[in-house]
Amino acid sequence: MHRVAALAMVVAACSARAASNTADLEAIYHARADSARMRFTPADVRFMTGMIGHHRQALDMAALVPRNGASSSIETLAARIINAQQDEIATLEQWLRERDQPLPAGHEHAHMPGMLTPAQMAELAAARGAAFDRLFLRYMIQHHRGAVAMVHELFGTDGAAQDEVVFKLASDIQVDQITEIARMELMLEEMP
Amino acid sequence: MLAYPRLVPVVLLAAAACSSSQTSSAGSSPSPARSSSGDPRVGLKPGLFDAGEGVWNLRVVSKTPPPEAFVGVTNSDLAFKGQYAFQGNYNGIQVWDISNPSRPTTVITHVCPASQSDVSVYRNLMFVSGEGFGGRLDCGTGGVQEAVSPHRLRGIRIFDITDIRNPQYIANVQTCRGSHTHSVLVHPGDTSSVYIYVSGSAPVRPAEELSGCSALAPSEDPNSALFRIEVIKVPLAHPEQAAIVSSPRIFQDLVEAPSHGLAPEDRKALETARAGGAFIVELGGQERVLPDRMIRPMLDSLARARGATTPTAADSAALRDSLKVMVARRIADRGPGPRPGPTQCHDITLYPAIGLAGGACEGYGLLLDISDPVNPRRIDAVSDSNFAYWHSATFNNDGTKILFTDEWGGGGQPKCRPSDPREWGANAIFTIENRDMRFRSYYKLPAPQTPNENCVAHNGSLLPIPGRDIMVQGWYQGGISVFDWTNADRPVEIAFFDRGPVDSTRMRSGGSWSVYWYNGVMVSSEIARGLDIFELVPSAHISQNEIDAAKTVRLEYLNAQGQPQFVWPATFALARAYVDQLERSNALPAARIASLRQELAAAERASGDQRRTALTTLADGLGSQAQARRLVDALRELAKS
């Protein structure tokens, strides 16, 4: 009986201490997250803002796919691009919001590498069927190469990409889009 | 390439404070049955250290928050040696003593920032990967601000951990792309050195920072850092002399789209289409059905050319012939010379016991021959239009199967929502036949997760359950999933653990980076919450005897990317496990199973010659029944012991 009581007390003491410890650790977690948000450079903001506009154009291109008689393999590719880039836009926007940076409105992106000109966009919108498939691949490869170039520019800037989210997102965009470029080049070659 | 033999040992931060008391050790609460209507992983309460939990067929042995120095900083991969677990963190390495798995204690919190701090151990050495821009040669926490700096470390750090509480930083091997991950190859024929295969996925450093680094295409610069991996040789007597000894271009001439071929359903669909008279061409080594919308205009124009309005069978036949010509012309048009394959691997799993490695390399899964450790050779390659990014590999114990993961979204994105396809961000399972990989099926975490939980296939390891291929795997905030892929066509989940999101209002990174079986328990590195340890509990899918047999396999150390081959000592638990499996698969009648168990128990009670005779009689009685082969072998081994 005594033994049971003593044991219960020890358990109570331990759990009380554990609770206060995790509460302390949680406070540290939030404090660190807050201070980590203060460490960024104009180059990081430029990259994160620019990539939103860049991704939005990829979504505009992908949105043409169901309307323009694309093949099923292009439909799958576009579905993947939409899924990936929508999620990345959410990450980019969250990063900017948490740092009190303005979100880009609309499509402020004409000057970024790989962007389609209005004429190219119109050409793509007007294409149909197999011609659309080919043009979509060519322009998406151009667009992806531009995103990779933006990552390289970011990484070549003093002080940039020290932030964990920026480094990870930029690295992921780089490897994902290089991988997708290779896939699209194969698709282009295998088109009958 | 550059070694810095005389680095000052870094200041070490030992957070000894009450680490054991922080561990919350869960009691042996029964695992709730998994209801068919609602998965318990759906709708879990959010929280950092107090999230709701869904558990099935597992027991949570302990949950230990990170040391203060690492709170809020990403925990990464794990390695093991003796009673110690080494947990990487973007701020350094945490060493835990897990000799009592219900109360892991801090041995040392070693601050030395680098992402991702992928960690391995071998004897007295610890290897740590650095890829991010903030890693410093002096382990300082200030980062490196300049785009070109003599203070930056991107590559492999080497520590001497002879005194585990006082790691000595003895060398660096800098690489052009840094080290995202690495794999330690302990080659059976080489006792004087180990080899490290380095995979780096970040952009190439400028030559001004590390001389010789070039990001040009290999056709423009034969010394390009792209399209290769690095092999570092570490002389065990002089680890400070570790250096790159080769940069194998294992992607060379990866020219064709080595598609893994069609899934059984696709093959069926193709044959149905063929029987229905569909137009089929071979492109990139694979047969494809040409869609109607492509065929119809061609048929119409053939009909028009002869003045008719409707195409006939003759037009179809003519089109079939001309399609062959069109395809041949396209192939001829492609021109000479190899096209570039992947520029690097994400991770390589070495399986030295069978001389093979699985390389997960951008758009490809590779099978490598590693019998010559310095010169790995590609022997097969597969690709898959459902795979975004080939991330890691695990062999089954026999080396007859390989499983690749697809880290779609890079691990920071929520790819397990109900709307995300089951084939994307999943595992792909292949059988290995004559060193060729054949696709069999996908496995993805079966429970949907919220948009605020990063979730995709990630790191795991095989469990030493004898006679079956069972694996535990981390899915970030999707939790951990234990699944059986003995039947390569039908992988099935048999246990899981999951928490609610770190934050239900926004995406906060968390979840299981990796979970590995090590000496009887499953240890998980939780990105935000620290270290979790689990135990299997018996269920309809797995018996106590199978768990007991798994626990007889003891490893001295484990780096999951240098996969060990499990060998089961001869025990009665092993024999009983095989009997359980014969019962589960209905291989023998119930009465025979019951008598086998009785005779086995009797043999266990006996000793010496009597036991030997009983076991031999049992084995002889089973004779040549194919399904009982493993049991017979186990009985004969037991008789010898």
C-alpha cells in the first residue's frame, strides 16, 4: 500500500516536471521560429516574390491543357505541374506573409528568365492537339530552365539562401525542375 | 578534396539537464482496432508536444523532446552504434543512449551547424554531411554570408568518436555540390578502408570557393561536377587522409527512356486494345496505343487521297505500315550522341553482402554493381512517369526485390491529401530478375493527411522478420507506417503511428524524417518533436514468435544506407515463427500445425541428444514440402547448435 502511494507520487512529480519542460521547450520553439524570420536579405525576398509570378505563369500554361485537346500524357504532366506549383506558391506566400512582405499582385514577371512573352502565350493558347502538345513541352522546358536560372542567381548572391526555408525551397525547385525538364525532353522526342 | 587535419575540437554543449525525466514513456496501452469506417489517423488534434495520436499494432515505448539547443531546428537522419543513437540536426548531432529504450538519455549535444547533417558511424568514426550555405569549417553558428568564402564547409565532416562524449573533428572532405546525403560502404574484401559515396543535389560551388568545380556540361568540360557522384576513401588507420578517389559517371550514356514497363493492369489494357484493333507503336522501348484523335485524321486523309469519304480496312492496313516508317524516321532523326541523364543521385543504398546498390537519382532508379568499391557500375536503370523525384532505395533481405521512394515535393509539401494520386509520392516496388528490375506495384501511406502536414514517402528500413519482407518507413507528418511487401504485387500495411499536425493553421515542418529498426525497437527521428521509439505488438498480421525471432538479430552498428544482411541465429523462436507463417498461409492443415507446435515444445523442454533427435525427427517428418523449407532448415540448424 505504502509502496503504491510512493510510486504514484514519483510519477506525479515526474509528469509535472515533464509538462513544464515541454512548455518551456515549446516557448523556445516559437521564439526561435520568430527570430529565424528576421534573417533574410533583399535577394531572398526578390527570389520568393519573383518565383510566385513565375509559378503563376506555369499554372496559366497548364490551365490551357484541358481546353486545347492535349494528349493524356500532357494532361498528366500538367496535373503534376499544377499540384506542385500551387503548393510551392502557398509556401512562398506564407514565407512572405510571415515576414510582412507584400505579396505580388497578378503577373509582375515579364523580366524573369524563362517567362513566355505575351506573343508566345497567345501562340500556345491558339494551338490545338498534337501541335499544342509540342509547343507546351517546348515552352514549359524554356520556363523551367528560367526557374533553375533564378535559383542559380539566388545562390550566387552574398548573404542569400541562408534561411532554411529559402535554401530548401530553392534546392527543391532546382532538382524537381531539372528532373522534369529531362522528362519533357524525352516526351518531346517520343512524340509521334 | 582538401583535408584540414588540425582543426580545433569544437566547443561542446552537453545538455545534461533532466533529459531522462523529459521522456514520456507510454504504458502498454492496447492498440485500438482499426475500424473500417474511419482511420484513426484522420482528424487528430494538432500540437507540438501534445498532438493527438493514432496508433495501430505498435506500442509507443518513449517520446523524448529534442535538447534545448536543437528545439525549433530540423532533426534529420539517424545512425546507430552499440547502445547509442546518433541523430542529425541542422545545428549539429545529438547522441542518445538508448540502452533503456523507454528512457533515452542525452550523451552529448554537439553543436556544429550544417544541413542536412546526414550522419553515419563506423567503429571510432562519425561522418556528417553538409550541404547548406551556412556550414562553417570551424563549426561556428554565425553562418557564412559571402557567396564565395574560405570558411564554408560543403561536403563531409569526419569526427573521431573514440571518446563519445568528446568528438574530435579530424578532417573535412569538401565537394563541389556539398553532401546532401552520403552512404558508407564497408566492403567485405577491404579491412583497411571504408568508402563514402557522396550525393549532392544543390548547385555547384564557384571555382573560386573550391578549385576545380565546374558546372558546365561534361561535353564542354570533362571535369564537370555534374553527372557524377563522388567516392571518398577513408583509410581507417589515417582517417585524416580521407580524400576523393573517384568521381564515377554512373549516368553515362543513359540514353533511352528506361521505362520500368507497364503495370499488370496497363499491360492488360494494352492487350485488350490490341485485340480491339488499336494502332500500337513502339516508342522509347515501350508499346503505346495511339489515341483515336491522332489516328482518325490520318485515316480520313488516306480515304480522301483516293477520293472516298470513309476509310476502309485497306486504309487501316496502309496506315499501320506507314506508322512503322514514321517511327523509324523519328528514331533516325534523333541524331547521334548520348543525351544527358540525371546530374546526380539523391541517395544510394549500398548492399555489400550481395554486391549491389540502389541509386535513387533524379528521374531514374539505378541498380549498381559495387563489387569494385571505387568504380561502381550501372547495370540497370528504370524510370516512371508517376515518379517526380527518385529519393531512396531499400532492398529486401534476399536481394530479390528493391523498393524506391518518390520524394515528390521535396518533403516540405503536403502530398498525402485525399486529392493527391496514390501513385505520386509513393514507393515503387520492383523484383530483381537476372539483375533486371521489373516493376510490380506502388505503396503509399493509406491514410489521408491535412494540407498543413508535409507528407511523402521518406526513409525507412527492413525489419528482421524472418521469411517475410517487412519494412518500417517515415512519411514526415504522415507518421510511420509498417508494411509487408513479401507479395510484391500487393503490399499491405500492418501497423502505424501518426500525430496530428504541428500547427493546424499553417504548414510547419515536422514528422518522421526516418525510422529504422535497430536491435528490437524502431527508432524515429521526429523533425520537430525529438526522438520516438516504438515496439511491434502481436496482431493478426504478425505473431509474438515472429517478433521474438526478429529481436534475436543483433547489430553492432547500423547505417541504413549501408544495408546489413540479416542472419537469424538458430532459436526456437525462429522455428515457432515459421510454424506461425505456415498456419497463416494455410500451407498445412490445422491439426498438423497443432502437432508441430506440441513436438517443438517437447523438443525445447528436452536437452542434449534427446533434443537433437526430436528436432531431426521433426525436420525429417516435414521432408521435402516446399512451403516448409525454411522451417526444416531452422530445425536442422537448431539441432546442430
